[in-house]
Amino acid sequence: MQEYDEKRDYIRMGIDCNLTYRLADSDIIKTGRCTSLSGAGVSFITDSHYDSGLAMEINILPENSTTAPMAAFIETVRSTPQQDGSFEIAASIKSLK
């Protein structure tokens, strides 16, 4: 049996819910699908590529009433192309709104 040593400061939680986001210098709100969340980061799927270091504001919209919505300011870390033409955006959470 192999042991797994978690190197992250926060455990990543897989989730599947809608989110909205906007670039820091824009009023245009876009949509995506949140795929994971931790105390320090978030990843989501969207139809656009974004460069590393880009500032955004996100709003995670859970699909059940037992989980509260979350608004945060993030900075993109990477944008990974997916087979269907979408992009997985990984970002660090800079602050909660």
C-alpha cells in the first residue's frame, strides 16, 4: 500500500456548479462551471483562454440551498485546453468578497 502525502495547505474538494466571473477591468459577466475548490484556489471550465496573472472576480452559485454562494477575487494560474474546445482555468483565491 502506498502512502499519499498531501502537499497542499488546503484539501481540494471536487464540486460541480455554475459560476459567473468578470475580468477586473470589465463589466462583462461571463459564465463557467466550477470543478474544484479549496481554501486557496479554484478551478472552472469556460469557453475562453486566459493568461496567467489575470485578475478576476468570481461568484460560485451552488445548486442547493444548504451551501452558501461564494464571491472572491482570484488570479489565474493556468489555462488548460480541453478536448471539447473549452478551457480549464486554475486560479488562486486572493480574497473573499
